[in-house]
Amino acid sequence: MAKIKERIFNILKGKFLISDDSLSNWGFISFIVLLMLLMIASAHGSDKKVMEIAKLNKEVKELRAHFVDLRSISMKMKLESSIRYKVVEMGLKPSETPPKVIKVISKK
């Protein structure tokens, strides 16, 4: 039990960093720090991409709503009733006589 206590105290005091074979310990610690920095950078990069995707999804929804609005306005403008209303203001009116069909027969 005393050896375990002594080892724990040595770790808490940091003796493994200043002992004779501490070079391998420093290498391992620097490797762990490098992995931690890489993990943090990766997390920040993924968060940035998630926020960009959310922004683009919001923009797509806004553009789709704008498209639907314009399409409905266009459909209303194409209706015969709205066209008749607009051309009456110009002095045009629908023809009272139906159109005649012209048939062309070509002989070769």
C-alpha cells in the first residue's frame, strides 16, 4: 500500500517529468497534446461547416418561398380574366365572330 501511495505522490509532484528517463515521457506528452490540438481543430472545423449548412438551408427556404410567390403571381397574370381586364383599359375587346379555319392543301 505504501508503494502505491508513493507512486501517486510522485505523479502528483511531477517527478516523472524530471527523472533520468523523462525524455520518453515528454515525447508521449507532446504526442498527446498534438492529438488534442488536432481534435480541437477538427471540432471547430465541423462546427463551422454545420453553421454554414444551416445558413445555406435557410437561404434555400427563402429562395423557394420567393419562387413560389412569383410563380403564383405569374399564373394569376396568365388567366384569361386578368388579361381581358388589362386589355379593356387599352380599348381592346374580344372578337364577337369566331375565327375561321384556313386549310392549305399542297399538291406535289
